[in-house]
Amino acid sequence: MIQHHAARSDHYDLRLEIQGVLVSWVIANGPSANPRDRRLARRTEDHPLDYAEFEGVIPEGEYGAGPVIVWDRGSYTNETAYEMAECLARGHVSFHLQGEKLTGGFTLTKVRDGADETWLLIKRKDEGADPRRQPVRSQPESVLSGRTLDDLDKSS
């Protein structure tokens, strides 16, 4: 699943269920359907599975304060010979998304370790690739409620 979040900055959180938790990366500009785009993805703390359906406004003073929507959801399949936890440890995750907005193959490759653990998210050239399509701009609404971050902000 991918959440659109307006905490300290407007960003997208990619979350993959691995070993019973949502392993998470922050993607500042959101995912792309263009295989030429390289998106920086910062690894963040894991989240519990029940967070996958969270949508609303996180109160000021709490971690991640601000509005959050479920921008996309679906399933994924591992496209490697290794278990996903081992892929994380190796620094290369390859998966096929079957979401409501994004489909096709993606890779995450670690480019920096440590406190600022950084990965690159890249869309693979396949049936889901479309250099002209910009789902972050053209489909800003939640797949759960149809609301946008602006809608949530106005209602709080």
C-alpha cells in the first residue's frame, strides 16, 4: 500500500508487508510509472499491519502529525529467488505490484546505509510502464474514501 502523507513535508509512504509488519520507505515525490525516473526512498520504521487502512488526521504533537490518505493499495509478489526479508538484508528488493493505481514491476536498491538509509525506487519496463502517465498528479484521491489530503485538511 501507498499512503499520501503531509507530515513535515508532503510525501508518499510505500509499505510492503514482510514477515507480519509493514516495511516502509518515504518517497518525497511519490512513485512514478516512468522507468527512466529514479526516486529516492528513505527507509523508515516498520508499522503494524492494522496501519494499512489508516486514513485521517494525526494530531499535532504526535509522530507524523498531519493528514494521511491511502493513495493506493493492492498486493505484490516477490520476483526474486530469496525471501523478502533476505532481499532487504541484501539491499535489493524486486517485486510486482498489483495495485488500483500502480501495476507492474519495481525495484528498490539500497544506495546508503546508516541513519540515513537510502534506496532508489525504479519502475521496470513492462506492461505497467507509461512515461506519459503521472498518477501522483492525475489521481490524488484516496482509494478508500475518494478524498484528497486537502479534503482532510479542510474537514479537521
